[in-house]
Amino acid sequence: MAMTLVELLSDPALGLSAEGAAEPPGQPIQWVAVTELEDPRPFLNGAEVVLTTGLRLKAGAAQRAFVRRVHETGAMAIGFGVGLTHARVPASLVAEADDVGLPVFRVPYEVPFIAIGKKVADALSADHYAGLENLLEGHAVLASALLGAGGLPALLGELASMLGTDVALHQYGARIAGASPRRGAAPTSNSAPWHRLPIATGLKDRCTLAIAEPYEHAAIVDYAQSLISVELTNQARNRTGARRAAGQLVEDVVRGTLTGAEAAARLAGSGIDTTLRHGVVIVDVASGQRRALRTLPLPDGWDGVSAALVDEQLVLVLPAVAPAPADLSRYLHGAGLTARIGVGGTYAQPNGLRWSYFEAREALQRGQALNLADRLSLTSLLMSGADVPLADLAAETLTPLEAFDRAHGAGLVTTLRRYLDLDGSIAAVASDLDLHRNTVRYRLQQVVSLTGYDPAVTADRVHLYLALRVRSLG
């Protein structure tokens, strides 16, 4: 450890003795400066011990001025060598030092100044060497924590213990991991002061390492930043590949090209046990933000959730007992993403996964930030069957109406949709679209003429409703 003034004065090999009444400071000595100048200020940086024989300090005024100038620089003490110019430490120098609170000590004639400098330099060198040893040991601890089973959370835990304060990792503006130096301690509030350091990932994710104040720079933090940067970059690359591969598997199951025992086995290989109930959550974001879904880390508590990319949407397969989708919605909002979430029901078996997927897609059409499926709808059930030609049904039914609307601006599809949404009320449709009731009746008659289906007949109404729902779901 670096040497303090008290430790220097108590070294019996040097035989130094304190003069005056000023108390020695407790901080370590940073250097020893030897000078015979009357004004050594240009050559001092502060926290030094200044040694002199007082060669040019013969008058009391010069001695007092010397003390004031040394004190101005922030020096820690004056060591006065006796036996050459002065037989003892001048009283005026000691008195002035007492007035400004600067310690003074006597250096015997037989003790060379270089011996004092060597003592302090050896202590500084030992302190520096110990610091390097501790830093290298810290490097090894952090690297081992990261490469072990604990990953980033383990690294953050070790870093929090080393710094003695809370640390947290934020990506896309939201907290994704954190640790406290005390086991079981509650994390520091986000409203408390934090020191934030950037983490380079190559992505526009505003990734930062936050360290709770008070914080003074520590070299181990620089190494932690580098480790976290490399790890997050690797995670992003691996996440993209894993989600694309999982997306192909989910697509095969949803489209019915992978079924039965083979589907169950393939899903089990991806961490989805279809003997248990699972639900699908679909995340859709604004078109300019879809690249973020490839690498977006999931928030705390979502690490075990299977994630896939399907049609540029993030598809999450959650066990029945899982984090709340509302937490995910808040996380996405905090990450700066304009997101909609569709949540399907929970079912077992691969077919159940298909039902939940189509439920989630149907729920997305409501357009809210969080859209929950109330129950398994007829549309979702039919869409989960690959042998049900719903797309053909929708095209055959709606194409004549869409072509007529393009040619004449008749609004037949809009009128039909509102008629079905408003439970077949002519009056409600007329009010909603600001039309005369006879206009609504005329348009509905055109629908019958062009499609052969009458929305006033229950069976035909179901057919038309399914066609519109399938078309809206893509």
C-alpha cells in the first residue's frame, strides 16, 4: 500500500521527528520533491512531501513565504534537513506552518533525502504492483463468470461485488439485467443517481452499463465494458440465427407441413415440450423497426422463452405459467419500439400451438398495444387446418367486390364489413358510414348479385364473415 505521512514518520530506520502542532493527513503520499528554491510552486503538483535544507531560507520572512507557497500547491508536509544550513528547524517556519495547518518534520543530518524518496517510491511501486495483480485477478474472475453457466448476470454480480455498488445493463433504453453487491438486496431505484457508461455493440441499441453512485473510475470497469460488448455482439448474432431457424420450424408447424410425432420431436429439440400447455405471443412493430426484432434481447425473466421470426414478426412460445405479456408490452415501449402484441390461448400438442398462433394473429388485428384472445374463435380453428382452403374462399368471395369497388368506388367491401360488425343493423351502418338506409340496402343487394351470398342469411353471413377475417389476417 502507498505510504501515509504517519507511516513515514514512524519508520525507525529514518529517525524522522514531527515539529509543530499540525496534524498529518491520512491520504497516501504521492511523491517526494527535493528543492532549495525559495518558490518551488512551478514544480509541485500537490500531495507531495517537500524536502529542503533551507539553503536560501535564512531570514524569517523568506521562511514564512516558503511555507505559504508550498501550502498553496497542496503539498502534504515539509521535511527540513538539519545540520547543514540550519542546526534545527527554524521557529518562524514552524510557526507559519502551524498557522496554515501544514505538518513539518525534522530530517537528521545522517539521513539522506534519497532514503526518504526511496521509501515512498518503493511503497508506491508496491501499491501499483498490487493494483495490477488485483486487476489481473479481477479480469480472470469476470472472464470466468461470463464463460461459465451464469453468463452476463454472473459477470454483473461479480462486478457489483468488486465495486461495492449496484450495476445494471440497459439495451434499447430498457433494463435487461442487473446485480447488487449484497445477496437478496433490492436493486437501486432507477430514480437514484447512476453513472452511465456506453457499451459498443455495433447496433443502434443505446446500450449502457449503469453503476450506482457514488462511483469513482476503476480500471476493472473498462475491462467489464469490453467483455460485455463482445458478449452482447455474439448474443445478437446468435439470436438472429436461432430465431430464423426457429421461425422456419414454427412456420412448418403452423402451415401443417410438420405434424404429429415428428412435429412434437422437432419442437422438443427447440425447447418446447408440447405435452404441456403453451401459448403464442406475436410481436409486430413499425416497418422501420423490424430489424430490431432479429436481435432484441428479451427482458429479465423471459430468458427461457422460445423466440422465432415469422413474416418479420417476433413469435414467442410461452409455457402456461409465464411472465405477463403486459410486462413485455412495457418493455417494448421502454425500448422505444412502436409495438403491438397479440396473445393466443394456451394449449397442448402441436395442433394447439397452431391454434394459439392464429388466435394471436387474429388478436393483433384489434390494433391495441396489447391484444388478448378471449377464446378459440372459429376463424382461428379453421385457419389452423392446412386442408381448409380459406385463402381460396376469401379470394373467390371478395375479388368480385374488390374489382367492382376499384372500378366504381362503390364501397361494397366497407359496407359489408360494417354490416357484419354491427350485427346486421341497416340503421347502424347508415349512421356509421353517413349514408341513407336505402343506399346501404342497395349496396348489400349488389353484394348478393356479385358473390351469390346474402349477408341476411345466417349460413351466407358466416361465409362472408370468414372471407373478410381471413383477408384481414393476410
